[in-house]
Amino acid sequence: MQKFIYVILLIGLFSLAVCQAGTSRSNMIKDINGVSMVSAKDASRLLGLIYSVEDGCIVLRQDRIILRFDLTTPYVYKDGYIMCIMEKPAVDEEGIVYLPLSFFSDYFKVEIKSDEKNQLSKANSDVFSLYEIVKFLPEDVLEAINNNKYPNRDKILKAIELPRSMDIRIPKINNMDKVIQTKPLDAFTYDFKGDLRQHGYSEKELAMFSYNDYTVIESTWKLPEEMIKSVKRRYKELENRDLSDWTYGDYQKYYTVQDEANFESSFTEEQKTQLKQRGILLEDLHYLFKEFYNIDTILAKPDEVLKKTIEGYYQFSIDML
């Protein structure tokens, strides 16, 4: 009799374990109101991030980098500034917090999926790092540049620095993509608040937004019809493309790549060879054109003149932080 009870108990425990495991796995990815969403905790674990709930906010953390989410807005915050806008706010279902899968693919550039056992996996084996994704406060960038003992200094510098020309020692900072533009909207002559009002934002919200927040929000707006016409006039290869779903963010990505390609193709192979031999990166020619106007004049200048000119622009970017 005791043996029979023992067997029944084992079967019951095994069934309970299977049921619990199945429930846990099935909760990792699910459709919520037409949006594919994933367990924030499980996705964080997959990417090597620390997940927690603090002051009612969902937190994803790596070292001192903290991303905050709440259940009322689609905004993702770091240091109080908007880093990105998800297609849908986080959702809490029966104590499990879900984030849109598109957040991970669009912002983190990581494809998360479930395998045949309904367990999470990511498409590539690269080690994920928030340093490669987020922007940093100007004061953090300056500390990393000037303070050898600043926490995680090497990781920050690796994330924010761009390749330099001519063995220049002054850091070249990626201000555009890696530094948070903290100025309030009132600091500008352009009426950014007017744009936001037209898109339904309240005065209370406007008072909180920085220029960084504006650029993130604007990137999600669809291009107006007149701008689409202008884009097609500028880029003939887009004349027959349907751009009705393009956002300002889509347009920025396109022209960034296309303009650089057009810029590079404007030089002869001989000119590019000379630049390479002198250690001048093509992207730094933008600085030299501001001073010397054309490629022949640039190539005629001695190295020390060109190097000093480029150094000045590198330093200016740091001084503007």
C-alpha cells in the first residue's frame, strides 16, 4: 500500500512539473491584441541583462546602463530621456510583463524567436551589449574621455568613438548617434513644440521633452505628402517607389547611406588612393571641404595642415558636449 501511494505521489509531482514547465514556456511569446510580445524577464535573461521591477517600472540593466519602461506609455527611457518608442506599451498579464518582439528587433537589432521546444533563442551568437545600442549623457562622455578611473570607461569609449584620420590622438566622438542631446525645446528658435502640438501632444508633455526626445518622436511620424514629393525629386531612384508608409526615421536611414555612397563615388580612384596613403578617412573630408572647398586643393595641402584642421573639428565636437 505504501509503495502504491509513493508511485501515485511521484506521478502527481511529475505531472505538476510538466504542467508548470509547459505554462512557463508557453508564456514566453504570445499574441496580445494583435501584437507579438515576449516575456521581458525571459528575453532579458537570454540577452544577459538584469531584469527587475523598481518603483512600478520595468528595468533592464547592464552595468550602470538602465532602461526603464512602464505600463502606460510606449516610451523607453534612459537617464530620463526617451531612447525609443515601442509599437505598444509593456503589458502585465497574470504577473508576467511582456514587451513587443519588435522592440528587440528594431531597437536592440536582435531577432528573438521560440524553437521547437517553445524556448527562446536569438538568431546570432554575438554577445549582446547595451553599450552598442544606447546613447550617453554628455557628462558621462566627458568623464570617460578625461577620467581614466571612470566606471566602465573603456566600454563607453569603444561605443562612442569613431575611427580617426592620420593617427590623431584626440577622440572623434559620434555626437549624432551616441550622445543624448539634452537641450530643452525652448532653447531653439524653431518651434519644435508646434510640431508636437500638431501631433496631439499636451502642454504638460511638451514641458518635459528635450531635443533628444523630439528627434525620437519625430522619427516615428509618417512623411507628409509634400515631403514625399521632395524626396522623390532629390533621389530619382525613388520616383516609382511607394513611400506612403515611410517615416522620418526611414528617410533618415535612407539618405544617410545614400548620401555617403554618392559622396564616395564623386572621387576618382586615384584621389581615394592618395587619401588612403595619407591616412585621411573619406568621412573626414567633410571637415576639410569646409576649409579648402575642393579635393584638388585638399590634396595639395601638406599633411600637418590637414591634420591640424581635422584635429580642430574633433576637439570642437568634444567642446560642444
